[in-house]
Amino acid sequence: MTRGHRGIMVFVALVAIAAAGGRHAAAQSPSVAGDWQFAQDIHGNTLYRRLSIIINESTVSGTIGSESISGTVTGNKIHFTTRSEQASNEFDATLTNDVLSGSVVRTGRDDPKPDRYTWTARRLPAPRSGPAVRHEFVPKTFHRVFSASVEPVLRIWPGDSVHTTTVDAGGTDEKDVVRVLGGNPQTGPFFVETAMPGDVLAVTLNRLRLNRDWAISDDALMARAMDSGLAVKMKDVGKSVRWKLDRDRGVASPDVTGGKLQSFTIPLRPMLGCIALAPGFAQAPMPTGDSGPFGGNMDFNEIVEGTTVFLPVAQPGALLFVGDGHAAQGDGELNGNALETSMEVEFTVNLVRSKPLASPRVESPTHLMTIGLGGTLEDAMRRATSGMTQWLEQDYSLSPSEIAMVLGSSVEYTIGEVADRNVGVGAKLRKERLAPLKR
């Protein structure tokens, strides 16, 4: 073999080795396919969404939030778009150390000038292998706001359960120790892995039990429930009332001496006044006496042991708060305070992926219920009705005409709350009425 031939052979071998190395490197380089936690900075506020990327050779498809995406990928660079009647968005990013970072240009239908924002995305964790876990959590601090800025106290996975306790609305625990200022202080928040905005968190109350023998209420009535004549009669009331809780007999009675109520008793029905997730994009922290689409201080007396509460996720991890235990409460929480007490709580969390929710939902063994919250009873009733309509559309595929017939013949309404800024109305449907319909 001549020197020239040997040189050619060496060159070919080197090219082959380089090509093989390139193929190996390409095979080993991370793909942009998968589920990501997308974070877009908008004037100092972070908008989170789930970004799901599907790669077919060099073609990109998938979703960001509820919008479809389409585009291309070249090496570690990706480009995709979303389009709607209101705007188009052009996304570009580079994958570095398994983090996507780039920019998005938004062009509104009527905007003269496009807006540019930066974004990053990190991979969501893969589903956990192994069985669900039951966590024992002893709270050391309690919080008086619903906020994504509150550090999570525990990270859990869908399917996990948590056994814990709450203080009463005044901040007092089961040992009669004041742990925190009043105003419905909360246990939590609990970070639920893989939960992202657009999902629904399902919180099942496995156990809801009293852990002390007394509660506090008032002897007043809320102004929303009184006409002028009744308000005059009630002008001298408004003191705190202590109740005895007989857990063995399952009854509560006013702790009074003399008067007509010495033998008055009511059945115990422990409930949680507050179940909430952190509010959404660009919302200020909400005081724990408030409520909204995220849940909060709903004071709906159907949230008892054995029910499941469904809330829309607005922040990564959902950030679940629980608190404001009541030994019992009449419809509306007319006294301003129900029988406020501390509570032993055990709940299980699960996720429903990418399901829009117009209002909080509650499911019991016997009923489907939606909670409407608003400034007036009319507003709250409208929202409760809209929420139930959405549920019947999603789960039963009913037409507007069919929904009207079901609601007109079968809906029940409960005044859940009149004591706070938002009033609440519950719309209820008996499951036995819906049993003939395919869910």
C-alpha cells in the first residue's frame, strides 16, 4: 500500500470515528420532549403554565396551558407558536443543562407594537414509583394569608395522605394554648408534586374529628340576615359564648347558668370552614377570612368527613391550606362565628389534569355540590348555578336544554355563608337523581 493510500484510509477512519462520536453524542443529548414547568416573567410577575412538548423528528407539537403549540426543533434550540383570535405568540428557547430559557413575542390582534417577555422552563418530576405515603405532620407555625409566597411545610405526591391538626379561628390549639393571632390561621401549605395551573386538586377528608371539649361562638346575628326591626331588637347582643362539646354523646350545649337554654343541645357535625389553594397569577396575598375561586373561608357546612373538595390549581404545587374547624354550624354562619374549635384532620390529595373549573366543587356520598361566592346572594347563586352547569356539561355531556330540565326539577340551594366579605351559596344535586344518566 502506498503512502497516499494509507493517508486516505486514515482520513476515512477518522471521519467514521467522528461521525460515530457525533451520533453517540446526539443520542446522549437530552431531548426537549416531556412536561415542563413554564415560567414567564410579565412586568415582574411570574405566570406559570404546564408546557407539554411532543417531538416527531424535527417537528414540535403539544400544549402550553390550554393552548396548542406547533413548531420545530434543531439540536438544542426550539421554536413554537400559539395562535388565537386575540393574539399570536412566538416562542424561542435554548436547552442548557436541562433548562429551557428564551423569549416570547406576543402580537395582539389590535396591538400596534409586539410585546417581548422572557421565559424559562424546568422539567416536572417523573411520576413517583412505589405506593402512596401517609404523612404525620405536627404544625409548628400557622399562617394568616393564602399566598404562594408562604414556604411549603411539606412536599407530598398525588395519592398521599396527611394526618395533622388545626387551631381554632382565634389561634388556640387543642391544649388551650394560643399559638398565633386570630383570623382563621391555617395549617400548611402543602406542596403537591406535579400540580400545575390548569389542573384540579381533589382533597378528600378521610377524618375530621374534634380534639377538645369546648368551642367559642357569639350571640349576635349578621346584618345581612336582619331587617331594621330585628336589628333594633339585637342592638344589645354581641358577646362571646362558650359551648361544651360532649364527644361521647355527640352533642354540643351552651355553657350557661340559668335561662332557657340550659337543656338546649345540638348534634355535633365537625366541618372545615377553610380549604384553600394559593391564589393565581399577579394576585396579592388573600387574608384567611376571605374566599374566592381558590376556595378559602367558604364556611360551607357540607365540607365534612367523607367529602371531597375540588379546587382549581393556580400555582405550581397547588399549595394547600386547611383550617377554621367548626364543631357545628347552621346555614349561613349567622352568628359571625360558628362553634369555633381546633380539629384533628386527615386528608388525601389527588390530581385531575387540565380540567377547567368555574367554581369550587364538593362531592359527598349523596350529592354533587358547587359553591358560588360573590358580593351578593344573587351573584353567589349565579356562580353556583354556572358551576353546576359546567359540571353537568363536563361529566354528563348534557345539552343546555337538558341541563335546564335537570336543574329546574332537582337543584337544591343552601345559603352557605353571609358572615364575610363574600357570601356563599351552594347548589346541590342528589346523585340518585343523576344515576340514570351516564357519567
